[in-house]
Amino acid sequence: MRMKALDGWRGLGALAVCFIHLQLNGYLTSAPSTDSWTLAVDFFFVLSGFVIARVYADDLIDGERVLVFAVRRLGRLWPLHLSMLVLFVLVELAKLALERETGFSSENAPFSAARDPSDIVPIALFLQTVRLGPELTWNFPSWSISAEIWTYAVFALVAFGTVGRPGRRAAVAGAIALAAWITLLVDVTGRGMISTDLFGIVRCFLGFFSGVVAEWLHRRGTFRALADGGAEIPTAMAGLALVWMTAYVPEARYAAPLVFLALVSSHASDRGPLSRFMATWPMQWLGRLSYSVYLTHLFLVAYVVPRLSQIIDRLVPNHLALREGIVAAIYIALVMAFSLVTWRFIELPGQRLASRIASRLRSSQTLSSRYSRSQLEITRL
């Protein structure tokens, strides 16, 4: 099930995160702050809840289908996540070998600071958010993937426990979202809506289950004005206004679930002017690569952009804004190229493998069910 407008928005959100980390690492200092662009992650959570609910909410009617759901979601997220983590580790191993063989030492020692070897296994198993503290290591953006995995588990329980009762499912989802919002509002750590640890899972609950509620409302036609395309531009402007306001009033980000709920709902029917733009092939291509863009860009920021910046600095000295603009343009081009490769050779094969495993599970469960019924009939005879 494709919702083209939402695919395009997902791609734009992934690009926003690319620029955030470029600036946080000191390569976009001449541009205005992108701190408030972290709202893109909260948009992803709402969007994910909407799409997952649309595709799976009515399908998780028994343990077999819940297992198939788990296999498909792991097949979607884990191969690229694990591949990027391995790539980071291989570079650190190469730095360590080079240091031991030649005595050459890089600016950042191998397996130091944000490359803590003790975090490798927890991150590989999506456990990086099951802790307290803001520290992020290795491929930083993957914290949100970890949060989503645990949120999927809760969603599956909710969907399974409310089979055939979509209204009750929406009520439970709304209760979870409200509880998460209150928890973040009173978060004693003071991070709230910028949390990336255990409270980051709560942050994901808030966005994801808001998306589940949005999907139910959209399906019922509760807000028809949001479904006919006429609200696309107003809700997009509201989203941009929220990003702008958050830059000056950080507490404004607590309104993100409601703003993004409206934004996602207004684009879900693919009827308005922005939907037509999002349906163009460049935006669809960007949306298709969005997960790869999200997980690959930090590798380039960490290992490629520093050298690239040095080269451009020598070619264009004393022109900070021009130099950073050139670096940013080349960086985005490299991210797109790298993402195309990972999408083609990691994402797609992983999804196909998961699909085959899911099909076998369903086949084996069907055979088992038929065998059980035949044995019961024999017993009755």
C-alpha cells in the first residue's frame, strides 16, 4: 500500500536530518541553527504509526500473523542497521591496524569517545535506547530505529488485544500517546521531547500512537476537510511554523504530535497540490531512499566530510559560506549515491529474505492447522 505524498515527506525529513548532523559536526556554521529540525524525527514517528496501522492493524488477528509482522519489520530495519554498524567497526579496526603497523595516529584514536566498543552488541540488538542518559555512540540516528522496534512490539500487543474493535484500539492508542506526552512533559531529566534514551522510547510512543489515532480518524472520515486535499498547504505551513517557533520557544515542540497528525492526515489521500508534487519521480525516489539516507549519512559526516572540507578549504580559502555550501552540496550528492547502493544491495535483499521467511512461516502454520483439524476429525470418527 503506497501513499505517495507521505513517501515524499519521509524523504524530506531524512534530508533534514542530514543537514542537522552536518551542522552539529561543525561543517555548516554559516547557516542558521538547525536544532529545531530534529522535529523531523517526531514527524517520522507519527508517519510510521499512521502507515503501520493502515497496513497491519486489522491483520494481527493471531499469533502467526504477529510473528509474520515481526519478521517483516525486522527484515525492513535490521539488515541496513547492522550493515552500517559493521562498516563503522571496520573503519575503526582499519585505523587500529594502521596505527599499530605504521605508528600513524588519526585525530580520533580508534575505538574512543563515540566509538565505544562496549556499545557494539547492545546497538546491534536495538538496545541502545534501553538506558538512561543522552550519550549516543556509533551510528547516532539508529537510536530512533531502536525505539521503533520496541514500539512495534507494543503496537502488536494492542492490535492483537483489540481484534475487530478498531474504536477500542484507537482509544488504547490515544491513552498511550497521552500518557507518553505527560511523561515527557514532567521528565525529571529535563530532556523531554529531545530524549534519545529510555525516554526516547516514550517519545516514540507519543508520535507513533498519535499516528495510529490519526489513521483511525482518517479511515472513519472524522475530519473530511483533512482528506480532500484542501488542507495540505495549511497543514504544511503549520508544520513549518512549528519548526520555526521551536527554534525560539523550545517548549513548542510539545505540540508536534497534533501538528504532524494533521499534516499526515491531510496528505494520506494523495489528492491535493502538494500530493501531486510529492508524486513526481524525484520526490518518490527520495522517499524510496529515505531509510538509507537516514542511516548512511552519519558515516560520511564522520569519515568523508572532514577530508572533503580540508580539500575545499585549500581550493576556496577565506570564503567560509562558499566553502561550506560546496561541501554541503557534495556531501548530499554522496549521501544519495551511497544510499542508492545500500538500498539496492542491502535493503531490498533484506526485505525479500524477510518476505520468504514470512511466507514459509505462514505456510508451515497453515499446514500445522490443517493437520490439527484432520487429527481432530479422526478422533471424532
